[in-house]
Amino acid sequence: MPSSLALPLLSLSLLLAPLAQAQDGEPVLPYRPSVASPAQLPVPGQLEFELGGLSTKTDESRRASLPYTLKLAFTPEWGLLLEGEGYVRARDDTGRRDSGVGDTTVVLKRAFLLDSATALGLELGWKAPTARETIGSGKSDVSLNGIFSRDLGAVHMDANLNATRLGAPDPGTGSVQTGWAASFSTPVSARWGATVEVSGTRLRGAPATAQLLLAASYSPTPRLAIDLGMARGLTGASPDWSLFSGFVVPLGKLW
């Protein structure tokens, strides 16, 4: 990713690492870096913060951003997420550049814990158009995401199927975009883990997208997770590639 994003991200991660190590408490539950979300929620009352750097290339256009997520569970079954892009820098195919704050999404999440290895989840999201129209769509979107999570021995699987009603669809396309994702993660040592994921979207009147994501994660302590990876487009309509890195830490125990 661009050094202008990577260096501040690395510096913040290093500053928060001693805080995560020093505090006693429950481990974090990372939702990064995959597209798919797990059905489970973090420990109730523990406010978790995720921040990453993402750089994407599509033909001649470039986009770099700082995606973030704040997660708070009220109970093991109910929680709230606030996610968005703290900063976006984009260049389109014509060479025009723009930068600013990205859109912001509020997600209400319900988990159904079937047993110790299996859970279902529902996420209802509303995107507020906080970005200027040259960066975002300029309209609100509403989404519903269904989740199936299961432990398959040492492998954890998260499968997502979702639909988003777009506030500003492109001319000649539908207003409801469907998406899917299947993520598989496994520990490879006491502190290292690996993730493989395939995901994609479909929209009437537009080419389908799909990508393959590969990532590694490192947890020097159960209360700090750091990730690094890349994604490669599998169709002509998908981004050529994406590079990303980020971390997850608890900000505090609210109750």
C-alpha cells in the first residue's frame, strides 16, 4: 500500500500494542481482513477498534483508503457496528484526483449461537453518504446480510449472503445488488494464522465481480491482531488487485 497510508498505520499499531498487552481482559474478535463477517459478536461491553490501510488498482484507476470499524456487543446476541473510511484518496482513469472522508455505515447485528461450533447471524446496515459524490455515491444504501459460521476442526468458516438496495444505481442497472463470500481461516502456529476467501457481487445490467483473497494474521497477544494480505480479481469487472494491512485492539471495557 502507499507509504503515506502504511507509515501512519504502522505507527498507530505500535503505539497501541503496549496498551493491548498491558490490559487484562478478554481477547479481541477480529472481523478483518476478510469480506465475510463472522456470526459471533465480541465480548459484551468490550469496545473494539479495527483500522486498516487498503490500496486498490482497477485498470488505470487507483484508490487508497483507511477503513475502520468500531464494534460493541450489548449481549452475546445483540451488537452494533460503526464502520467507514476515515480517509480516501482516489485517481480515476482520466487522471483526476480527489480525497476526503468516506461514507459511514451503521450496522445492527443479531447472533444466533446454536452450539459451541455453529452460529447464525443477521446484519442490518444503513450507509450514510458522508463522502462527497466524487468519492462515494452521494446516496444512502440499505443492506441485509445473512451469516453462517462453523468450526470445521481447526478451520473456521464464515459464509455470507447479502442484498443491498442502492440509493444511486448506475443508469441501466438494477437497484438491488447481491453479494456472497466464503472465508476459511486456520491457525498455523501459536501466534500466526492464515485466511483464504472467495467473494463476489451481482447486479442486474452489470458484469459480475469476484475475487480471491489471501491473508496472514499475527497475534503477539490475544488482545492485538495484525493482518497483511492481498486480493486478486477473478473477472474483468473486478479490481485487478488490492493490498491491505491492519490491526484490531480493544479500546476499553465499558461494563
